[in-house]
Amino acid sequence: MPTLSRLLLALIGIVATPAFAQDFPNRPVRLITQGAAASGPDVVARIIFDQLGKMWGQQPVIINAVGAGGSTAARQAHAAVPDGYTLYMPAASAFIVMPEVFPALPFDMFRDFAPVGFAAEQPFVIGVSPSLGVNTLPELIALSKAKPGTITYAANSRGTLPHLTVERMRIATGADLTFIPYPGAAAGLQDVVGGRISMVVEGLGTLMGAVQGGTLKPLAVTSLKRLPNFPDLPTVAETIPDFISTGWFAVLAPGGTPDAIVRKVNADMNKAAGTPEVKEKFATLATFTRPMTPEETAAFVKNEREAWRATVKQVGFTPQQ
């Protein structure tokens, strides 16, 4: 049941005026993310919210609440007072897989959080160890079929978008690919560079150093079109028609957060994302922003959940408490 303070704050949200929201924030805002330090969610959060801190004159506090498939961060965010001073930026898997894995959670990701805005999205890159001896995605698929059980791939924990991306590709092509889960992208990349694992799937920002150093060979990117800054890197869609997969990050607030504050943060996020500083930093990571209203953010998240539903069902996840 909602606490009295949460109900009172929800009532404040009903009568809050734009003038009331103009005073927000007058103290630091906390942003809870499920990503570890230097992970994709963490890097995106710091780029956007550092810029917001300059605009607000209040340096936000990033809280890395890792563990339990994202449910640790979600629980903390749900328990927060809905006054706008605690925001939540989960990974996409929190909407797509977490409800399947943790059906007993005392909240619903769609009903009990207020969409604030869209932070960023980044396609994934499929990279392989040069020692594997393949130069294209079709060659990788053919090799996996010719030598079943020998091609392994590293991705973040089971149920993350990099994991689901490869599973969707495997299901579509019949490729024989064995998943090796890692707690973070850096550890998986290290084993691929060392030749202990065949391939890795992660955002280009994480893989950039290894690609530029020649210790990782990129085969394809999961965006529908080739990246403007990397025109020679083919898309997975050139092998599997219409294939697309991007990691994305939406910012939410606890349910009951005043609507005027939600819209103030949304407007400020969109302004921050359009600044040259943020655009330049994101460009180096092959990360992209697009302004959305709270309503457009909610629609985007729901569409993504539907788009991944069949893959999640085919992969199968054991419910946990």
C-alpha cells in the first residue's frame, strides 16, 4: 500500500504548476542505474546528467545499484520518495526480461513508474578474435555450423540485450553459438582478445580500443543502417533482412512524482542531449539521442517489449523470487 507521504506527494503532483517546477531542483538529484561503474548505462547516465548538473547548478549523484538482474536498482527506485529528487535509468532488459524472471516483484515496471524521457540508444557490434580466421558474419555463421559446439560468445549476464541479440540471430540463422555469461563487458572482451572466447557482443564504445588496436575484428553492427562514422562496417540486416537491435536507456521517476517536475526534467534532458558537448561525446561511442516526450517514451518502451517478446519466450527464463 502507498505510504501517506507518497499519497500526499501524488496529490501535490496533481495541483503542481509549471511555476512550482521552475524551482526544481534546489538540491542534488539522485539517479539510480543498474549498471556497474564504466558500463554502458553508467557512461550514458554520467554524460547526460553531468550536462544537467551544469544546467541545474546542482551536481547529480549517480548510484550504481548492481545485482539481481536489475531488480536491486528497481526496488530502490520504487521505494524512493516521489518528489523528483530520485530518478531511475534501467537497462532495456528491466522492461523486457526482468518481469519474466522476477514475477513476484511488488511493482510493475509500466504501472508503477512514470516515464520521464529517452536518454540514448546504441547499437551493438559483433566482434571476433582475429585468430578465429573469419572476416564476415556469413563466414562466422558457416563456421559455427561446420564445427558445432566450438564457437562461444561473451555477453553480459543472461537476459541482457547483448545476450538476446545473439539468441535472435542464432534462432534466425541456425548458427551454433554457445553463450558464456560475464558480469561485465570488460571481462568478456578480455577473454575474446586473449583468444579464449570466439566473439563478443557489446556497444562500440566498449569495444573501440580493441578494434582500433587490431586485437578485435568487428564483423557487423546491429543497427538497421550502417553507422555514419563507420561506413565500412556491415549491418547484421545485410545478412538477416530487417534485423535490428539497439541497447537503449529511458529515465523514469517513482509513480506519483509531480507531473510538472516530470515535464521539467524531460525538457531539460532533451535540451542537454542537444548540446554540442553531449553530441560529441556520444558520437565517439556510436551512441545516439532523440528527444521524446514522456508519452512518446512510454510508447517506445512498450513497443520494444513487444518486439522482443517472441525471442524471450523462445530463449526461456526460469522465474525467481
